[in-house]
Amino acid sequence: MRIGPYLLPSTVVLAPMAGVTDRPFRILCRSFGAGLAASEMITSDTRLWNTSKSRRRMDHEGEPEPRVVQLAGADPQALAEAARANVALGAQIIDLNMGCPAKKVCGKLCGSALLTDEALVARILESVVNAVDVPVTLKIRTGWDRTRRNGVNIACIAANSGIAALAVHGRTRADFYAGAAEYETIRDIKAQVHIPVFANGDIDTPQKAREVLDFTGADGVMIGRASHGAPWIFRAVNAHLAARNATPTLLRAEVRDIILAHLDSLYVFYGEETGVRIARKHLGWYCEQLLDRPAQARGDLLGAQSTAAQFAHAVQHFEAWVSEAAAAA
Ligand SMILES: Cc1cc2nc3c(=O)[nH]c(=O)nc-3n(C[C@H](O)[C@H](O)[C@H](O)COP(=O)(O)O)c2cc1C
């Protein structure tokens, strides 16, 4: 798949997730074959950029191309300026967030709330597309609620505005994350527009990715929560979609090394205090994904107050997990 000048190495991409898709996690998922990995969303309100949190969100050092920055906002001019500023800082694709359901975001008519105002959507897309000479992509839900599922209209507006690719989460804003994602609207969207479409929502296995692609006709899939504690999912999905023989399962020793390297990269990126805190979330997911009895390890890893203590616990517990398998063999 091509987005502007960029030929993607894979059509399986990482979903933008605030609090998760920081630079270390993006690099990790890309190393397992995610075709794209957008940044956590950045507000278009430049007055809020002078915080370490915002600065980290705009940091792409060492990230493979193309570097995607997601922006959230509602003012066409502000979004255009924010897009320009991020391109100057190294963004190679600008992604616009019209999918976030959070009250904090929707209250200000951002994220998925924008779907209720199609004229404003058109103004925003036109403004941002005209402001930058890099591809602009869009992420949406299927509508505000089930009585106002206007995803097809929005997709047509996007295609007519010069949006280079569209990702669609198969839920309305009112659904939040409840129930199962539906793919009919994504199929309808794909039938109407000729820009690349990524299907998103509840894709958690290689088989599900294949089914969703077949059902919707989408060009690619976007995976969010199924990557938590399992950044290697992209490798498995890519292999399945390419109908290659199943990729060999990672050895436990390899997984341990990946986790420890991930921890290291978080500590370097965030520093001592924030590093321990952010790593807890990922360690909790790794424990849930991998360990038969995660409680003891979780307690130690989530309770550790320094990077050194947390890292030592990680070595101990994941080393034990590697040895368990060796003893059983
Ligand atoms: C913790 C978390 C944070 C998220 N943050 C964003 C965000 O900043 N921008 C966005 O467009 N979507 C965001 N999303 C939505 C995801 O990109 C994705 O659409 C959603 O999780 C459904 O995909 P999944 O079922 O594969 O997880 C977030 C989701 C989660 C779970």
C-alpha cells in the first residue's frame, strides 16, 4: 500500500493510543512488522505544547519512516498550524483524530464529536491538507451513535478533501468500547471511496485480521489493544496474511530479552520517575499475556519504586519463566 510517497512495508498498522504508543512502543511494534505507527494524539492548541508530555509526544528520534503524528482539535486554522509545526519537527504523515470518544476531548468538540458536524469536518480537512505538503490521513468512528452512523458521508468528504488514507473503528462514539465492533459500515465505506481504508476494532488474531479484510474489502487492518503485552502480534498477522508458513513462535528467552530491552528504552525515554510508572502498565500486560500465575510477578513489578528495582524483578520473574520451560522440555 502507498500513502503519498511512502510504500508501506505492511498493511497491518498500529493504532494510535494515548498513553501507549510512545516512541519506544512505536519502534518496538515497527520492528515486528507494523506498517505504520502513529504518535499519541497531540492537541492542536500550541499553548499546551510547552510541557514535557507534549514534547515527548513530538519526539521521533530513531523512528523508522514514515513518522506519523496524530493531531486532535476542532479549529481548522489551529489544526493547520499544528500540522505545519509538526512537519517542521519531522512528521512525514499527519493523522487527524476524529475517533476519540473521551469526554475530555469530545467536550471541546474534538475527536469523535466532530462527526456530528460534517461541514466543520470538511473545513478542517481542507485546511490541513492545504497547509502541509505531506500526506494527511484521518481516523474516525462510524458515527456519533447508532441513529447517526454517518461514516460513509464522512469518508466521502475525506476522499474529496484529499485525505490520503482513512482508518475506521467499527463503533460509534456512543458505543465507547462496549459490544463488538461492526464491520458492515467499514465495508460500505470501502465500497464508496477509492482511498486506502484500514479496518479497526477488535482485531486480535491473525485469523480475525483475514476475516475482517475479506468481509470489508479494506486495504489494511489497524490493531490497538491486541498489541498490549504482545507487540509481536504484527509478525504473526503479517505472516498469516502473506499465507506463509506460520512464523516460528518466539523462544521464551527471546521474549524475555524483548521485554528487558523494552524496559530499558522506556527508562531512557522517560527518565527515572516517569519511566517506572509507564513501565508498570506494559509489565502488567506482559504478565497477563505470558505468565500462568501472574499475581506474584505483577505485585513485585508494579510495586517497585525505582527503575533498578523494577528491572531486577523483571529479570528475576521472566528468567524463572524461561527456566520453567527449559525444565519442562
Ligand atoms: C488506551 C487507548 C488510547 C487510545 N488513544 C487514542 C488516540 O489517542 N487517538 C485515536 O485516534 N484513537 C485512540 N484510541 C482508539 C484506538 O486507536 C482504536 O481505535 C481502538 O482501541 C479500537 O481498536 P482495537 O480494538 O484494536 O483496540 C485509544 C484506545 C485505547 C485502548
